Amino acid sequence: MPAQNNYPEIILSVDQINLSFGGVKALEDINFDIRKKEIFAIIGPNGAGKTSMLNVINGFYHPQHGEIRFKGLHRKQMRPHEAAVQGIARTFQNVALFKGMTTLNNIMSGRNLKMKSNIFWQALYYGPARKEEMENREVVEYIIDFLEIQSIRRTPVGKLPYGLQKRVELGRALAMEPDLLLLDEPMAGMNIEEKQDMCRFILDINEQFGTTIVLIEHDMSVVMDLSERMIVLDYGRKIAEGNPDEIRSNQKVIDAYLGVAHSN
Amino acid sequence: MTEKASKKDNVFDTIPKLMLHHARERGNSPANRQKELGIWNSWTWNQVADEVKSLALGLASLGFQRGEKLAVIGNNRPRLYWSMVATQVLGGIPVPLYQDSVAEEMLYVLENADVKYAIVQNQEQTDKLLEIKERLPKLEHICYEEPRGMRNYSKEFIHYYKDIQENGKIFQDDNPDFFLSEIEKSHGNDIAIFLYTSGTTGAPKGVVLTFNNLIISSRNGIKFDSLTSEEEVLAYLPMAWVGDNIFSFGQAYVAGYCVNCPENRETVTTDLKEIGPTYYFAPPAIYENVLTKVMIRMEDAGRLKRIMFKYFMDLAKSVGIRILDGKTVSIKDRLLYKTGNFLVYGPLLNNLGLSRTRLAYTAGEAIGPEIFEFFRSLGINIKQLYGQTEATVFVCAQPDGEVKADTVGKAYPGVELRLSDNNEVFYRGPGVFHSYYKSPEATAETKDSEGWVATGDAGFFDDDGHLKIIDRAKDVGRMKDGTMFAPKYIENKLKFFPYIKEVVAFGNEKIFASALICIDIEAVGNWAEKRNLAYSGYTDLSARKEVYDLVQDCVESVNTDLARDEKLRGSQIRRYLLLHKELDADDGEITRTRKVRRSTISDKYSELIDALDDLQQTHREIESEMTFEDGRVGNVKADLQIRELNLV
């Protein structure tokens, strides 16, 4: 992935984001910056607004107030496919793959944005389309090798165990060669060994491709080990921001997790 | 040797010389293939020679001296095989290690072998070496093949494979004659490799093999099985194992055939399909796995397919094996077999990746007769061989057309066999190892001054001169009438029946043989279900008369088998009982790897064994302790019937 040095150090800044559904305030005055090439975590109890935050970043939800600045560009409203073109890729809390398609084809679908030839040539599989297909296939094979999923290359995804499906989904996100990768609970429902593998992949992606990673995760030990900085959300508000040590000793965070009577 | 070595054989007496020979003779034929990024990459003999050259010279520029040892650790990969050749070019000794070993296990071998250099596959193996490096003062350089994850390893003693090769190219410019003159310095009597035996008892021993061991054994094997330079093999068994060093290394360098390396260890089944090896090797467990998978998939298949499969497999069992052995078969049967080949056997073999397989070997342990027959009936010439690291694999093998499920064949070309008084097998031949490294006592214990090697296995020859291995020599006893009693041989025969899970046979110093048998609750449970036989649990089921009858059929068929051998006739099982509980590792009756602890069982069930010996007793009550899954201990009471058989 090409290094892009012409952007400021901050890759994404979130400014005064307010999001509500009817009368429910999902996010209230959220501010934070994500630095280039860091692993950034969003944590918080259930219903704190973590997934809503990710959905705002990649354009699924449109906040009522506030602004997002990605790679120096202001965005108030951005649709998901625009976010994808801009270089934001994500995985989902519940796996969202094409179950009947093979691992290879699922990851290949992540290359769709990079393909330029029109449907006519693609249908004929001739000329530019063929060359393009081969180039993209090479990228996909590199990802398959990277994620060590060669043995399931031609297996329909629906037949795979959950842990491997998550890995395929990560592969599809990687196939977009994103600058910013959003991972929504990448380790949910995995056993320890699968979690360790996933941690290693996340670190390797960050290190090898220089991808900035934003991750939501419930497993605190994982978050504290992986991420350099994090914010903590509770009831749609940001209650803390900092590195793992600061968060660990923050009284508000301890209260949020242990549960303290809330006064509005 | 079977015949005088020709002049040519003397010239190509080391692996590097053979490599140069093939580069001249068939420089553009593939020597290695490896699947990378979904594509099979191949290297011709010419390219292999170049790769080995630059690596060897690169090692030389690091200061590699003749006689130094280089460890090779990783999955089967062309670059690791080249590392072994490059070491041999420089007069060094490669020491392949089992890639699954943990660091502590590697420590012993690396230390014992005085390893100074290591070429490893990846970060995982590098990390293992770094973990123990402080305790290995002799280990000076580590070279890795896959750069992934290695960015932050900046220590000066860690090198990237391709960087070493680049240095080698520079070295070549300064020393243009070095490569060839180094190769010329080695000869057949020089040490080619150290292979560490896995060491089930005590520490592993480094078996020292010479080039003559490797090359003459390979050459004899090639002649024996008429292998050519056109063979394709898939190298997937550990590089530290002697078999891989013959099938994917020695024989490949002698015959000049192509060795294919899988993408990684999980992809072996798909890679097998894509390569379609002509010459294949696997331990019995893999064949058994394949058979089980086929059977399970057939149960889920449609009715028509099931009927077709059953019809043609029955046909194959009677006709296919006869065709393979070159016996007479009627024209009608031949035609039917051809049809079956078109409809069933062909597609099935293709799916298994075995459609081009001309020759397959199995070794290591006894293979179930029905597994053996399954593959032979499909037209795959699967044969058994008997070998050891100390023999450079080959001691015995089955010649074409003389294949039996229960022997390991005749003495290999060039190998002499003899049996000692207690039926232990001794051999002597071109593959006999040089010595155990740094252990002259152990060498002398195993190999006598005339070159005879003790195998520790007991066996005998059948009427056709085939060797049958029956047990470890130390476990073989004698019955009161002097008949040889080999418990494991009898137990294995019984365990091949799906209904029988474990057997412990007794007969040493007894008048007749008897057995404690544990049924396989799943198989017998299914069988009972199909017959509407209600039961409450293991103890209940195993006490049923119907189940006793079922097991009696198995025992009788084993007895019939035993009766065919004059030497084993007297060891037929006369009385048996079905144990009321499964043998369990929690109770100390078997090991965690499911090996029966004979002495524990003899103690624990001594009253049952006595009752088996006493012809007056027809049943015996027993109360025994049993550890439940949650760790609690309880007592189980049962009244066990003893069944007596009429001997053949």
C-alpha cells in the first residue's frame, strides 16, 4: 500500500457529533482525533453507542450535528460507498459475507472498487478485464496468504466455522487496501486461540501495511494489549480518552463498568 | 549391493554431484514445485543448481567450514531441501529437525549435534531458536526463509535467505572455481546427514548416514520399483523423518524426478488433487482417514449412487485385486471392472488425488486388511515396507504381484535378514547406518562388528518367505508348550474389527491363550440399535449374549487366521470375556496416547485373568474402582461371563 505523507498526522477527526433516533440520544457531543497508523479503540458498556459511532464514521448514520474530517476533507454527510472510495473499510459485529460464495470470491468482491473495466468486458472475460482480474487476483492471493486461509480458498463461506468467517471478512476489508480499517468486535465469540490469531493479524496489518485501525472490543485484556489510545463511551457520551494506563486508572471508567447510580 | 556398481554410479556418489548431473542431463525438467499465492511455481534442475550454488557460496562467505553442522527446521519447502544440498556442497552436515518440536526439545538435538548454523522457515521457528540461543553457545547464525514478521529482528546473527544468496553471488565473482572444487572433495563414504530418531525411550539418538547409505539405498529402491525421472511426489511428511529423506530427497536426486511441496500443512489434500502424485507414501492412519471419509460421504449420497458404489466396490474386491496382481480374470469381469472404472473408481480416485498413483507405500505400523484391500481393489498398487532410520529406510518390502495385507514382504535388494533364537529380526545391507553420533556404546549395542543390526522387533517368515512382524521382541513370550506368543499381533488383529475397541491377550507361560476384550460402544451400540436391542449402558450392553456372539465371530475369524500359521497355531484364543468398563486413562489402564498398560491391567484384573485360566469357572463377579469424568471415584460391580471357544 502506498505511503501517503501529504496528509496531516491526524487521519480522522470527529467534531461535536450528535446523533439521535427520535428522542433517544445515541451520541452526544463526541470529539476525538485518530492519528495516522495508530490502533485506536472505542470501548464502553453495552448500548454505550460504540457501533453507532462506527456507523457515523463510515456513513451509515448521518449525525444531526457535528462534522467529520477524513484525510483533511470535511464531511458532514457521507454515504457508505463514498466512505469506501475514500479508503474506509469495515467489518461487522455479525458476519456479513456472501454465504454461498467461496472465500476467494468473497475477498475478490472487496476488490470491486478497484476494478475499472465495464460489465461488457467483464462478462466476456477478455482484454482489459482479464488483465485486471489477474492483477486483482494476485492482491487477493497475497491477502489469503497473509491471513493463512489457503486451505479454505475454495470453500463456500457458509460452511466455515465462525472464527474463520471473521477472518474472511477481515480479508475482504483488507482487499480494499483501506487507509482506515474499522473493526466491530473482531473477536466476539472466538476461543482463546482464535483470539490470539486475530490479535496477531491486527498487529501485522497495522505494522506491515501501515493501516490505521479503529476497533470496538469487549475483551478488555485484548483492548489494553492492542491499542495505543482509546476513548470510553457511556450512555452516548465520551467519558474518557487516553492510553491504556490512563484509562485503567480513570474513576469514571471504573464507575461506568462497575455500575454507579446515574443522575441525569 | 545387488550388482556391481557401474562406473557412472561411482562418479555420482554424493547428492551435489547428482544435482549437477541432472542439471546437465535434464536441465529444463522440473526438479521442485511449490504452491505460493495460489500458483504452482516450479524450478528446473538448472535453476535448482543455481539456487544451491548461491546459497552454498553465501554460507561459505559467512565462514562455513567443512564438517560443520547446519540445522534445517520447517515444513517441506524447496528452499529447505536446497539448504541441505548447499550444506553438503561445502562438506557440511545437514541436521533436519521436527518442525513441531518445542524449543526445549530442539535444544537437546541442536546441542548434541554441535549445530553452528540453522536455516529455518519462518518467524515461528526463529523465535524458538532465540528462546534457547543463550544455552547454545555453538549456534552462531540463524537464517530465515520467509520474511513475514521479521522486520524488527535486527540482530547481526539473523540473516535473510535471499541476502545470503546475494552474498554468495559476490563470493562467486571472487572465487569462480570454489563451488565445483568443494563438490569434488566429497565422496560416497563421507557423512551426508544426521537424522535424530524420535526416541520413545530415552533421549533421541543422532543416526549418522553416509552418502553411500542414501544413494545406494535410493538406487536399489528405484530399480526394485522401476521408478523413472518422470515420477511426481508430494513432499508432506516431516523432513526430519528418514522416509522423507529417501522418497522426497535421495530417490529424487538419484532418479531426477520432481518433488512438489504443498502450500502449507492444511492444504495437503487439495494440493494432492492438483499434483496427482505417481508415487505416494503415507502412514496407515492417513489411508484409514481417507477410507472413513469416503464411507461417510457415500452414506449421505443419493440412492442410485449408493447402489452403484456398493455394487462396483464388491466387484472391485474380487476382480480388482486379481487384475492388479496380474492373475487371470474372465472377459466378462474385465468388462464390468472397466465399466466400474468409468463410473466409480476413476471419479473416486480423481477426487482423492490418486488417479495417477502407480505406486503407494505404507509403513510404520500394521494396516487394517480392509483398508489395504480398498485401495488395491481400486487399482492402486499399495504395498507395505518395513524399515528403520538405522537402515536408511529399507529392510523389507513387498515385490509387485506378491502383496499381502499382513506381511512386510521380502528382504530388500542387497539386504540380508536373519532371526535370532527369540525371533528378533536382524539385518545387514548397504543402508546400515554409520554410527550414532557421539555414542559409540549405543552404536555397539545396536550394530555388531559384522554389520548386523538388531531391530528390537520380533517376527517370522511365512511360507512364501515374507517377513511378518509380530511385536517388539521384548514383549514376545512363550506358552507352556513352547509356542511363540505375540500379544500385540493377536490384539491388533482383533482391534481391526470395528466392534472391538481394546484387547489385552494373555498367554505367556500359560497352557492356552485368553483375552480381555472391551467393545466399542459406538459401533456395538449402533449394531444393537439396528436390531432393536435395548440396553442401559456400557456394562449392560457388554454383558449381552448377543454381543458375546458378535465378538465370538471376530475371535473365531482371528483364530482361523492364526491356525494358518504353523508357528502361531497354538496361540489361538480359547477363552475370552467382555470387560464391564472401557479401559480408561483416568484409571491408569491405558496411556493418554491409548497404549494399553499391560502390567497395571494384570494387577487390577488378576482375579479375572485367573478365572480365564481356570476351565472350571464360567463366570466371575468383579467389583472395581472407576474414575468418573468429574474426577469422583465410584465402584462398579458386574458378573462377567466367560466364553469358551472350540479351537480350529
